[in-house]
Amino acid sequence: MTELRFLMCAPDHYDVDYIINPWMEGNIHKSSRDRAVEQWQSLYQIIKDRAIVDLVPPAKGWPDMVFTANAGLVLGDKAVVSRFYHPERQGEEPYFRQWFEDNGFTAYELPKDLPFEGAGDALFDREGRWLWAGYGFRSELASHGYLAEWLDIEVLSLHLVDDRFYHLDTCFCPLQGGYLLYYPAAFDGYSNRVIEGRVPASKRIAIAEADAVNFACNAVNIGDTVVMNKASVELRSVLTKAGFDLVETPLTEFLKAGGASKCLTLRVTEPIMPDRHASLTLESRVLEMRGHLLDAGVVSRALDLIVEGGGSFQVLNFDLGEQRNSESSARIKLTAPSRLVMEELFSQLIEIGAIAPTDEGQKDALLEDVIQTGVAPDDFYVSTIYPTEVQINGQWIAVDNQRMDGAIAITGLGSGSPKAQCKVLRDLVAGESVVVGVDGIRTNRKITGRDATKSSASQEFAFMANGVSSERRVELVVEQIAWELRQIRDRGGKTVVVAGPVVVHTGGSEHLASLIRDGYIHSLLGGNAIAVHDIEQATMGTSLGVDMKQGIAVRGGHRHHLKTINTIRRHGNIAKAVEAGSIHQGVMYECVKHDVPYVLAGSIRDDGPLPDTVTDMIVAQEQYAKQVEGADMILMLSSMLHSIGVGNMTPAGVKLVCVDINPAVVTKLADRGSLESVGVVTDVGLFLSLLVSQLEKLTSPYQLVNA
């Protein structure tokens, strides 16, 4: 049996000279040299009592050489030398490479621009079955392929997401007997599932944050001994019950630089299982992007999506357009830890215009048959709001009925003229084909020039909100909306309103009624409540029992909305109540009088409901979708759920204006990613008042067709 050996480096030149991790902040030159030496010597003696310790000579000017875990990764007689991410540590590389070569190891070097920080980000299972490899802050995912090949071992990739735990060994420690000491919150969901799939629950020791920030996972395991900086009473108890002897040795001076016992050691004798060989689930593919990539921020957004989604990238080339109107192009190599993550990432990148490179032979979309009506194949592509095309038999086909969160159904494959259509899952029919995976799909964002770069986030405005914007700035937005409303009306376009009962409660119903009367609104979508409270106000002068002119509760007013419902039910529906003269003003009155269609979608909390309310939710969705067809603008007025529902069924290219006093609602609608979204954080009654006032100032000629 090979005698256990570790590599260490004396702290002769150790200090906190710079900041390259959160632990260093506030600790520049605040480490005690004497105390650091004392703590290092204590750890050195503990390790030396249990194994052979080799020393690499410290080099002046490289204070972090003391953290030898980052020297490289060793298995058998092979050593992969680190490629440090930060320039502050890159000067350590030749010293460590020289030590490996002088001690009989075959040294492997990664490409210069591919960071990998040794055993700080790569930890062997203590039985030698596989290698856990971290990435996200210091090491790149693409380096894992080299590790698998050179060391002939299975590599399991783990994505780090908390910058306090920037190396894998700061939050993850494999122990003898198949145990694992780790801090789950340091990893993304996919990585936690990988961990749980390999380590049974009985062997997983998940620690609390209090232990994690004391670097309890940055421990050295030698047999049944675990050496660490500090452990809570609870953690000590768990380790003792698992059969481990815990040795605590203070390393507070090294915590100031973001390291502890594991960081200060490199194990150079690791177990090898000869029947285990290289295996890796990494997926790589090249994507291409074209357009105004810098002006529109598309490239930076794409790279952010890749990193945040657990992948890594390599920009193969980037051709910048020479003039303002010139397009740019980029080719990016995307790497993901598994096919599942790759397809999730690529589907998001497709949304912002990524495609497979044309010179590498684009693939047809993959199709699978629908086996059960209303149920898509497991891996179906989820559609977006953007115009989409799919490649069938080498030809790109535009997808009809574009909407968010649907499946793409393909019909007519045998006819030579296949058709593609977005369908909600319930409308899928057994026997038709559905697009699965992410091959053979592209979207058209139509982003051109600097003027198109205003994202929805930059178009959110707040009225009388602390530190957000001025009253005048909101008025400017209203002026623009009014101008566009007038243009849509004059050219015979279509504006849809999604309204909640807050429109009535805030005194906005008279203004909305005015918009309908003057021909600006061509369809009204809402729920039972908007109609009930509008009619209550029109017939009784109250809303929720409150007198709208005096702002005081009316005796018995809490029953007014029920009396309103009862009256409409007596007539049969809203239109008949208008014809009978029971309703003589208000939003619903104007809709009936000017033949503006409306759809009222029911909910479980509805009183009554009104006879007009569609209580079958599927039917209501279908009727909403029909009204949204052909819309040029949709005004969403203080109705979060109805607005989100409409947003999901609206294709790109339709102007969305979301008005709500709650910024979270405006943000939710903006998050759908449409460049045509405008958010206005204000009282909806005030917004409608400003809008009507602004429209009255406009002078373009118009005559009501139905006057």
C-alpha cells in the first residue's frame, strides 16, 4: 500500500496583499505573521503525525503559495498543473510545475486561457470511484474534459453559485467510507441532484451556514481523522456518530485570505480503482448570433444566461459591424454539464436569436408523435412569444399562432408542404408530430440599431415613487401612449384593454368609458369583478359600498354588488340590462352601445357570477386568445392574473402597456422579455385621467364610424 503523502508550503511570505475573494475584503495586511506561522506549524505537525509531508519552497512575491491545494491535481504519477484565474496567482504556476517534474510526475498543462485551480476545485471520492469537479468562479467547466481524458477517471461537474465558496473545497469534502461533508446552498439545483444521485442520504452530512463560514468543509481527511479549523457541537456529534475522530486546529489567520486546512495541503497519493475509466457527461455545441449584438446587449445577455444557467463558453470569433447600421456576428462554443442542462440553456439562447452555424450544417427539428391527446412528448420544445421557424426536410417553416408556453405541432409531413403551429398542450391531438429538443429551431427578434435597445426594464416608470422618477417623466410616457393610441385608431388598428376592478375603485371607470366611447378601445378583457363594480357605480354610485363622490361608506352598501348581480341576472345579461334602460353609463354600458366585445373570465371567488361571466376556464382562455388576435396594443390596467395570462398568449410585436401601483406586477409583465413592454407604476385612475386629458389635446381628424 502506498504511503500517504501531502504537499505543503511554509508561510514565509504569506499575507493578504490583494482582494480576489470576499474573505480578503477588509483584511489587507491585517494578518499576524507570527500567529499565521504558529497556526500553520500546528497543522503541519498534525498532518506529519499521520502522513509524509513534502514541502515546496515558498517564493517571494507570491503570498498565496501557502495554499498548495491549488498547485494542481495529482493521480498516480500524473499531475495537472493549475491555470490560475487571477493574475495575482498566475506567477505560482512555474514553481509548482517544477516541483511536480522534480518529483517524478508527468505534468499536464491546460490551454493558457482555460482556468483550473487544482485540488481546490477537484476532489477525489475517497474510494477512488470518481472525481468531483467544481466550476463557476475559478475553474471553467471546459477544463473537466481534459481531467477525464488525462487522468482516465469519471468526472462529475458541480456548479458553485455562492461567491463566498469560490472553490469546491471550501464547501465540499469527501470522507472515508463514502461519506460526504458539504454545504448544499453553495450549489445550484442541478448539482445538488447530482450529489444526491451518487451519495445516499445516510452518508450525506449537510452542514449549516454557521459551520460553512467557519470553513468546516475545508477539512483534511486521513483515515478516520478529520482535521478542520472549527466545528459546532452539532457537527462534532454527527461526525463522531459516523465514526470519525475530529481534530480542530485554529486557522483564523488563513481564513482572512479565504482558506483553511484543506487549502493548505495537497494530497499527492490518491486511491486508484483500475477498473474505472474516463467518463464525462459534458455536452458542447457551437452557436451563432447575428444582428446589432452590442447595441442591443444581446451578446452580454447570452453570456450571462450561459454562466447563470450552469454552462461555460468560449467566444470563437466576433466580427463587429463597421458602421452604426452594420450587423455583427459571433460564434460561441457552449459547454454544459449534461444534455439536460444544454437543452435548457440552448432553448433560452434560441429566444434571443441564437442558431446553429450555417456552415456546420443545420439539423432538421426533431419530431415525436403525440401518443395521448392533450399530452406532449416529455422533451417537447416550449414556445416563446417571438416569431419562430422550424427546419423540416431542410426548409425553414414559419410557426403560426405564435404564443408563449405552447408546443409546436407539425402537420402535413406526407404532403410535401408541412405546417407548423403553436398549440397549448390540451389542444394536441394523438397522431400529430411535436418538435422536441432544440435542433432546427430559430427565432427572429428583429432588433435593429441603438433605438431598439431600450429594454422593458429601462421603460418602467413610477409616479410619485421614492427615487424612481418625476411626475413629468410619467407624463411623457403617457404622451407617447396617447399618440400611439391615436395612430392605431386612425389607421383602423386594434387596442385591447385588460382591466381589473381597481379601475373602478380608483375613479378610473369614467375615463375608460370615455376611451371606449371615442373609439380607442376595441376589446375588453377582465373578470367578473370589473363588470360588477362598474355597473354598481353606474347604477348606485358606489363601489364596494363606498360612495365614489364623497368617499364614505354607504349604509348597507356592502350589499350593493350583490343587488347589482341580481339585477343583471333578472334581465338575463348585461346587454339586455342596457337595452332595458337599467344601465345608462359606465364601461360596460359603452361596450354594449359601441359593439365593443368583452370577455369576463370567472374565478372561484366570484359572487353570482354575472350571466356573462365565462366560468369554464378553458373556454375563457380560448375567448381571450381570440380577442387578442390582431391586436396592436394591449393596455393592462391593474389586473395581475388576467394581464399575465394575456401576456402569455400574446406574440412579440404587440405593444404591452402595464399600469399598476404595485411595481412587482409591472416587473412580472416586463420579465416576459418583450422589447415592446412598457411599465407604468402609478395609480391606474390617475393614469387614465392623464391619458384622456392628453388625447383631448391631440388634433388629428377622426370621425366615429358608429356615431
